[in-house]
Amino acid sequence: MSKQHGEVSKFLSYVLRHEPQAIGLTLDLEGWADIDSLIACAQQSGRSLDVALIRNIVDSNDKKRFALSEDGRRIRAVQGHSTDTVALQHEPLQPPEFLHHGTAARFLDSIMAQGLRPGERHHVHLSADISTATAVGKRYGTPVVLRIDALRMHRQGFVFFQADIGVWLTERVPAEFLSA
């Protein structure tokens, strides 16, 4: 990924996940933004985008962070929204027996005491495999992978969803369902 693509991808993540109003952009409840509006708002904020660049970033993003609508006229972030204006609708699913969460070792004591909370996001993000959780944990320091007893949680009434890119989502994970 070129430096320009990296910068534009970060910009898109920022406005499509967290602060659309920072450039005067409006997202619908499912997080969709009109691409022409995105380009115009970005231009007014001093950033030059075009349809070809946006499509290239969507297509080449290895983490599949963005999606285009079927007609190609709208874009959204697939997950990780912290803005209150977006409420993605996912169908509840039964999770596998165990899911995993990657974090940094320095957060372990607090998490084991308080459980996992979504923080600024709408949901706690979990993965089905240890390697993905380890990669996430490395972003924050020395990685630790927590195992979540997801099926037991589900049987006790906790709701799980799966985002388009395979990430598992739930509102919180109480400490009793965690092991390091």
C-alpha cells in the first residue's frame, strides 16, 4: 500500500467510523455515505479524493474495512463505529464455543477484574482464531490473547453478531467468561 493510500484509508476510517461531522458528512443509520458527498466534503476540508481512488482503497484494503453499495454510489466502514448516528443491524448468531480477544499485557489486570467493554465502540470485537487476536494485541504492546467462553455466554442470554468481515461482536464480556 502506498503512503497516499495509507493516509486516505486512515482518513476514511476516521470520517466513516468516528467523526463524519468533522468534514460535514452525514451517514445513514447503516453507516452509508454518498460517495459524491464524501468527495465534496473532503474537498471543502482540503483533502482531494476521487471515485477511482476510493474504489482502489476499498478493493485493496487487506482488512476489508470498507464496503461499496451494490450500485457503487455509497461507501461505509464495515465495523468499528463509535458515532451515535450509526446503528448497524446484524442478525444475532450462535457463536462457536470459544472466541478470542487480543489485548496488551498491561491491560490484563483491569480486564480480568472488570471484563471487556466496548470503550468508544458500539461492541466488543472478538475473533474466532488465536492468530487474529494475537495480531490485534500486538498493536497495543506485548500481546495477550484472552479466551471467551462464548457459547456459555450465549446460553445465558448474551447476544452475538458477526460483522461482514468475520469479526464477532457482543455488547460486553463479563470477567466470569474470560480466561488468559
